[in-house]
Amino acid sequence: MECVRMIASPRYSEKRVGYLGAMMLLDEKQDASLLITNSIKNDLSHSSQFVQSLALCTLACIGSAEMCKDLAPEIDKLLRASNSYIKKKAALCAIHIVKKVPDLEEVFSLTARSLLSEKHHGVLHGAVVLITVLCECNPETLERFRKTVPDLVRIMKGLVTSGYSPEHDVAGISDPFLQVRILRLLRILGRNNETASDTMNDLLAQVATNTDSTKTVGNAVLYETVLTVLDIKSESGLRILAVNILGRFLLNNDRNIRYIAMTSLQKIVNSDNIAVQRHRGTIVDCLKDPDASVKRRALDLSLALVSASNIRSMMKELLVFLCSCPPDLRAEAASGIFHAAEKYAPSQRWHIDTILHVLTTAGGDVRDETVPNLILLITNASDLHCYTVHKLYRALITDISQQPLVQVASWCIGEYGDLLLREECQEMEPTEVTADTVLDALETVLQSHMSTPTTRGFALTATMKLSTRINENVDRIRSIVSIYGSCIDVELQQRAVEYNALFKKYDHMRAAVLERMPVIERNSPIHTNGDSMGDVIKEVEVDKLKLKADLLPQQPANQVCDLLDLLGDSEKSVYGGTTSIQPINAAKLAGGDLLDLLGGFEPTPLTPAPAMTLYEKNGVTLTLSCEKQSECSLAVTLRGSNSSNLDVSSFSLQAAVPKSIDLHMKAPSGDTLPARGTSQVTQLVLLNNPNKVNLKMRIRISYSSQGSSIQETVQVDSFPGFS
Amino acid sequence: MITFVLMVNRQGQTRLSRYYQPVKMSRRAALEADVVRECLSRHKDQCSFVEYKDLKVVFRQYAALYIAVGVTDDENELAIYELVQNFVEVLDKYFSRVSELDIMFNVDRVHIILDEMIQNGRVVESNKSNILAPLLALDKMADG
């Protein structure tokens, strides 16, 4: 309130303080600012230029949209006024108005152009900034202002070639601020435009060569020039000049200059990769610089420069960097290294080595998905299992604080424990590894307070798996597992209880359940479940294990996933050799569950839609007809009939579609196909295809006829009546 | 565009602060403390550009006073570096060998000078005599 009172006073000094206070303390959201609107209005037409300038200043700072709309014509008048002091302030005020009320920019763009012919540098500066903002806001204005390029070039030339002018000189360069501004505007105008770029080429070359680069000011102008050259459609000679200047910057001792050189190289690393590669040595040296900003930039740039040819040397440098880098950059560095290693790894062994190295140095900072990724990688490199498990075991016994490392190590020991104990790895020095030491290691992990619950889960599972891999000490394993049956952590307790049950009741199945896992497919839906519980369940083979109560819910889901994956990215089944034909009741159970979810039976009338015969064998025929329900959904009716002399029983259908399509199967009308086609079994399938992918369906038919159970799979690639 | 200008001494006391983008009063102290901490941890021959959240902070040390300028990504850092130098030279000219005490006791005038140079986050004038002209005229009016 004091401010408002002071602003209204006629005395200049009070006004000044009042406006100052207003600018500092108020913003447009406060009500008090409305009160000063009137004062600003009056002051804008005051006779003294200083008062006017104060008002302009405040308006520019805190003016709200309504204020700006009211006062825009005033500002425009001031822009045309003869006083250059006022003009420059008015120009900047205009910028604020344009930002607040974009519709008013028409008003200002005309005046802005005329301002360019001013002599006063302040006004020129203001004009250039105004034009820059206008161009940024509206692409049409950009087109109009392209015509001003020759004017700008002329002004710039004047600045560069003019002699010493004491007013604007900063360390030998006349008005560097204006130069920088004009260069930036030229950059915006020349982007994606051939003619404008041509006009600028000479000028840019001249500026680049003539500017004195011993002082920071000169470097500032050169930097802006380089950015402009790289952004517009300049000729190749000019581009090479620009990259050379950047190279010179990199070698400069001043860290500021190195920093900005790396920032600009980052922008062009994708387009002019070869040019930047030449400076790779210097950039890698900058990784060792004690300055944090320089390090960050060097890291970004090094990761961008990694390619197939230099991967080994770059990785060495990056790993050294990881050991010594500040903690906030660690996570970034680790993930960058992982990406680079994945893209360009020369061999699997090198890849695994690198990842292990990263885990041992910066294990705490890596992201969660590295653990499943690494496990995937290890299973894929089957010939390296022995080497990997030895290495991981060694790492485990030295240090158990790095959680991801411990998780991967315990998983591997669980899986390949027999390799660890039985075989001697040729590539590493032999050490004494017995079953006891391995179990000791796992027990330490289980009991250590540094281990998270997930790690403990991994360790417990690994211990369990070892029970089949090693022949002695099974009792020890049993005792470990039963201890955790009364653990506080629910997850551990559940696992321990299940494993205990495996020992007691299903001992004969233990070997099969805990068999070695098959190679995991990268995109399988279960794989994306990061929790290792999913891994354990996946091992359980559906046909071998009886339907144990607490494992049941996961099974049908497991199976449905399996079925749905049939049409996923890979053609071959995930479960490779271990899947056998699933028994009919398990299949029916899965189908039943799915159908139960969707409610009841819907009798489908026999539609005259075109039918397609899918399958015909042993007298059993399956036909398909479809009906389009909406833009992306389709109703498919499957009909089974039997033309043989014997009844067919337990007839059931399962369907699978590509991943992005939704599938709903309604309940079938029955499961028996009486002989000689007296009646049919119909089943309705609803498909929803929001992404409009190629519609394909795979149907598995299972039935028993003449005492034998038969299962067949057919694939439907084209649907009649559906485009 | 420039988002803020701060002048902080070695003990972390803010001598002058100017924000060109609305920042709530409660957040200002935290912002200033963060920036100061970054500046104080820098060595003389280390890089003068720091990344803070989504801004870049350019700072320079003059004796016991740090001047920090926060800019958005699209600004030329070296140009801002020179701007800070220019600002200090103007202050020098006006106060004849400016010191921290001068700034403490004449905050309003320093603000006026700053306003003459930077308006609404953009550089308005870089010519020293032009910047000081209105201020000198004002002083004459106050005296006479």
C-alpha cells in the first residue's frame, strides 16, 4: 500500500522508490497491482522522460493482460517517439505485451521494422530483441521478417568492420551484445531457408575469421557465430570452419570455453559425427577434469561418441571414470554404459565382464531393470555359464553390499551351482569351492542386514535350487529353508513354506520342479515381470505338478500367457523342449477360468454370414464366420460339427491373437458333437482391434474321438467379410 | 532470457536480488541458498557455468562478493559472463571503486542501474554512459 501511495506522489524520488518497490514485491496476481494501473497510465504520458521510463519499466515487469491491452496503443506511440531513451524501453515493454497478449503483435511488427533503421545502439538492440520474440511466437511473422535479413547483415558488417568507437567498445570489439543478438536473430531467420542462409554466408565467414579470440568477449561472439552456422543451411566450407573453431575451443585452457565447446558439440554429434570423433581424445581427457560441470558435459558427449569401432577403448575410459565420478553422475554414467555395451558389445563375454565391473563399482546406483536384463543375457550366453558363475561367486564372497550384484550372483549360483562345484573353469585360477562354502555364502546373504527383502528372496530360491544340484548337505538346506518358514517377512515366509512342502509331500517332483530354466525370450510377457517370484512360478511345469492350492491362481494365467504368446514376436514356443501336450483337463480349466470371467452363455443365432472352413478331419469340421460390429471390433462365430458315425466328446476350443488385439471368448454351447451332424457346438469370440494391426488368429481344437484325444492347431490369416 | 540476478557475499548473505520471473517469496530463500552453495564450492579456475534444475547459472567472483545470474537454456553463456563484467564496471564508474559496503548502503541506486541494463530479462543497454545518464541527472535534481 505504501508503494501505491508513493507512486501516486508527484515527487520523482518517491515515485522512483514506489515503482521499485512495486516491481520487487508485487506480481500481477496480487490485487494491489490493479491500483497502480491508473498511475502507470498517467505517467506514461508525463512530460519527463524519466517518469515515463519508470512507468514503462514497471509495466514490463508486472503488467497483467488487461493492463497490457489497455496500454498497448500508448506503447506504440512511444515506440514512434523521437526520444531514443524512451524508444528502447518501449521496445522491451512491447516484448512483454506480445508475450502476454499474442493478438497484439500485429500492432508492433510494423513499428519494429522501422526501428531497425535507427542509429542508436540501444534502440537497435531493443528492436532486434523484439523481432526475435515476434518471430518465435508466430511463424508467419517470421516469413515477413525474412526480408529484413539484408538490413541486419548490413548493420552487422558495420559493427564488425568499424573502427574503434569508445562508446560501445568492450575489450576491442564494438558492442558485442548487439552483435550476439543480431547473430541469434539471423539464426532464427535463416533456419530451413536457403535464400536467407546464402545472404548470411559471407558475413558469417567474415565474423568468424576477423574476431579476436584471445579475450572472452571475442569468444562469445565466435560461439554465437558457430551456433548460427551450424543451425542454418550453410555451405560445407563454413561448417568445417565452425567445427574447427569448436575444436580450438576444446583445447583452450579456460574451462568455461571448454564447457561451451562441449555443449555445442553435443548438438551436432548426431549429424556431423565424423568431425566430432576427431576430438574424441580431448573429450575423454575432460572426463578426468576436476570440475563437475565439465565432467558432466564430457560424460554426455563421450556416451554419444561411442561406436562399434572404438567401444573397447571408450569403455575402459568410462569404467575408470565410473570409479572416480561424483555420486550424482553415477546413475547416469552406469545406465549410459549399459546402453552402449548393449548396442556395441563385441562379444558376449566382454559384455558380461563389463556389466559385472559396473555392478561391483557402482552397484548401488544402477536401475532395477538391470538385474533381469543381466540374467537374460547370462542365460543366452550358454557357453559362458561356467565362467560367469565362477566369477560371480568370487565377487559374492568378497563383497555383499551391492544389492544388484548379490541378486544376480545368487540367482546364478542357484541355477548353475553344479557347474560351480563340479567343473574347474580353465580361464580362472582354481580355488577351493565346496558345497559347504557355497551354502555358507548364501546363508551370509540371507542373514546379513544389508540385504533387502528381494535379495533374500533370491538367496532363498537359490538355496532351494541347490538342493537338486548338489547331492550332499540336503539336510542343511532343509534346515535353512524351514527356519524361514517363520520369518516376519511375508514373501520369504511364503516361499519357505512352499519349499518345505516340496521337500515333504512332493519330494519326487522336486527334481523336475527345480530343473534348469530354459533360455528366456526377451519379449515374453512374463519376462517383464521384474519380480523373481514370476521366475519361480515359470519353472513350475504345468503338467507335472498337481494343482496345489496356492499355486493354482498363477497357473491358468501362466498358461493363458503362454497361449497368447504363441502369436507374439517369436514364432517358436517359449517353453521349447520342455512343453509337452497339455492334458485336456488343464486346458479346459484354463479355458474355463477365462470363460468364467466373462459371464454366461449367449446363444448365438445361426447367421447367414459367409463361413470359412478351418478344419476338417476325422469327420470333425470347424467353420468360422465373422460379423463386423464397429470400426475396430469383430464378432467371430466358430461352429463345430461332426459328420462321423461316432460321438465326439470333450470338444473345446482355445484361441490366441496378436498382442495388441483384445480377445473375449464366450461360453460354448456345449462340448459334445453328436454323430452325423445332428447338432452343432457354437462359440462366440469377440475381437477388438484398436490399433488396426493385421488380424490373425490361432485356434487350438481339442476333442476325444474313438477313445483317443486329439489336439490340432489351425491358423486363420484372413477373415471373410472383414477388410 | 535472464531469470534472476543475485549478489551474495561469502557468508551467504544476499546483498541484492532481482527476479525477472515471478518466484514466490517463500521459495526465494531456498533458491538463493542453493545457488550460493554451488558458487561457494567452486574453485577460482573451475567452470563458471553451473546447471541448476532447468536453468543455467553463470557466476563470477569479485573479492568477497559473488554475482550469480540465472539464465534459460537459449542464452549465450559467454555473453552473460561479459554482461556481469559490464555491470560491475558500470558500478565501478558510478561509485568510483565500488565495494560491498557501497552496494549495501545504496541498494536503490544499484537497482536503478540494473534496471537500466536489464529489463524484463533481456539486455537493454550496454553502453556505460547511456546507463548512467538518467541516474546522474537524477542526482543533480536531488542536489539542486
